[in-house]
Amino acid sequence: MADQPEDVSSPHSEMNVDRIYMDYNATTPLEPEVIQAISEALQDAWGNPSSSHVAGANAKAIINQSRENVARMVGGRAEDIIFTSGGTEANNLVLHTAVEHFRRSCSTTEQSEEQRNHHNGSVGRPHIIISNVEHDSVKLAAEHLQEDGAADVTFVPVSKVTAHVEVEDVIAAVCPTTCLISVMLANNETGVLMPVQEICQRVKSLNEQRQHPRILLHTDAAQALGKIRVDACDLGVDYLTIVGHKFYAPRIGALYVNGPGSRTPLYPMLFGGGQERNFRPGTENTPMIAGLGKAAELVTSNLSLYQSHMQSTRLYLEERLWAVFGEKIHFNSHFPGSDILPNTCNVSIMGPKLQGWKVLSNCRRLLASVGAACHSDSGNRPSHILLSCGVPSEVAANALRLSVGRSTSKADVDAVVEALRDTVQLLEETD
């Protein structure tokens, strides 16, 4: 941001009196208990987890406990958790697996005439379905497969009324070679929750009527974990992506797989020393895994507290924005018939001089974003996510994504709204 000093203190204390952090959908600070777990592992669990001596055993024990903690957080079993470098790797691993599983399945069974006559003239090419508002680690991976001729991809548009994919639209996109459906659990910009459970229920019925391979089901739960209850078994997914830095853990991730290699296929992208049961080889990053496990334990123990606090804080933020700006306010995260994350407020302050990037660059107290952090290099164009959800271009251009955290206070909200009011007044008075 413009004219800001480089020395910015930790966002966990709400950035001190000068800076107030409301960008928790981009990343979160580490909880003190997580920092402690990482520090202890760095000092005491430095052994190679594959070694048979005591130093290796200590590291292995920490990894095993963390695996249990992460599994408990998502309603799975320890053997269902594969540690990865982050969400991008986990998402790519799922798409890679779906295509590879389809290829191997088709090589052992004769393709049906229906598959040979699949649209676009492709013969038995795997087909993937995703929404048109997925994170780039799903969207670009799918586009790469399509451009490479390795798969056909259908991008199901979200409804411009509800801002989520409609179950019937997803089901209508299914064809005989569909091998994967990937729909995020919650959108990172609007906070809108997707009907993943309903999609899974419908697809499981379809799978009972299909020849193998079955349609695999994946959800990227990056934005949902630590904010709402997430249970992979209740959702009915085969794969669920876990991203640590979204719930006060370090920048490491994991992939939930419902019975990896047995009930659900999983094919490695890397080859090496056999770690993570050969699904993701490479010497384990014990300290970061320890931090992820501790953060997962905190979510399991405190989720209701976290959720209620974020919900009440976000509602107070919306009340204050409406009270100060009135009819100039447009909430881009309010869609009829849709639930949203408890912490996410996507809002536009309407006016010809109040584009989101301009407001943020002039509002010195607020640290927030105009959309997804991974799109920060897209210039000053309106968010394609908001446009896909039916938000008019002139409204989307003014959007601010305000996402509160576990320790965001009402005093923080008051200060941010006051700062926004002063910034808007300044910009409107500027020639």
C-alpha cells in the first residue's frame, strides 16, 4: 500500500493502534501455542522421522500426533491424512490422481461406444467438472490439463442470484467420462458456502448406476476450516484440501483422502524415499507439521467460540458500515438463499472516486484487500469472482474484502469504519 512504513507489527495484536488487520481470508498469524509447538519441535525433534533411533522416534511421534489432530478436525482417521507443502500441492495432487486413475481404469477395461462418441470428438478423454469461482490452484491446474489435451473440463458458472453453483447445473454437466467434480466449500472473496454435501449425495446415486471408474468428489476447504464445522464424512467427499495458514497454522497443508490407495485412489506426483506411504515422498517437515497439528487441535477444541466471535464481529461491522454510509453501501456477500462464512464482509462504498484499490491505498489504518491475495497482480480490474456472481462492474470495482479474525474487537471495527469515513470524505473532496 502507498505511504506506509515498512515496520508493521504482528497482525495477531490487531496490528497495534496504527494498523488494523482485516485480511484474515488472505492469511492468519500463528497462535502462540502454535509458535510454541514449532519451536519445541525445532529444538527437540530435529531427528529424521525415518530413523530408527530415539531422535527419529521423537520426530515420528510428533508427526503421528499431528496426523491424529488434523484428522479429528475434519472428521477423518489418521490414515486418511497426507501432509503436503500446502493447498496448491494438495489440489494439484487430486486433479493429477483423477486423470491418472481414469487412464489406468480405461486401459484395463474396454471403452464403451458411449465413451467413444463423447463430445468434442475425444475418445475416452477424462472429464473434470469445477465451478467458475475456484481458487487458481484448481482452476489453472484444470486449464493446464485441458490445454495439454489430457482432460476435458467443464466450468460450471455460479448462479448470479445465489452466488453458489446450483446442484442441478453440476449434475447436468456430468457425462460418461466424468472422473472428478471439484467444488470449493466456501468462496474466499464472497464467503458464500457451496452445496457440496448435496452435490455429493446426487453424485453417489449416479455412481451406483455407472460403470467404473466412479466420479471422484473433491472440495477445497481452505477458507472454511477454523470458521465453520467441517466433516469430510458428513460432506461425502473423497478428497478435502486443508491449508494451514488460513487457521492460524504455518504455511503447510494436508490432503484428506477417504482411504488412500484402497477405497479412494491416490497417485503420487513425486517419487523418492517413501515418506507419507509413498503418496508424497520427501523428508517430513516436522516443525511445520507440529504447528499444523497444534492449530488443528485448537480448532477442534474452540471452534464454537471462534465462530460465534467472528460472526458477531462481522455483523457489528456491517451494522456500523450501514449506519455511517447508508445507501452508499452495497454488500457483495449478501445473496438470497445463501449462507456465508462468519467472518467475511465483501462491501462496496459507491461513488465514482471510491474504487476499492484507491480507498485502501488512502486508508492508512486498514490492512485489507480488494479480493483474493493470489489475484493481487491483476491490476485495478474488478474481481472476476464478483462479476461471475452477478455483481455489476461499477459495484465490483469499488469492492473491499474485509475479513475479521479471532481477536478482532468492536473497537477495531469502530476505528476501521471511522478511518473509512475519513478516507471517503477525502477522496470525494479531491478534484
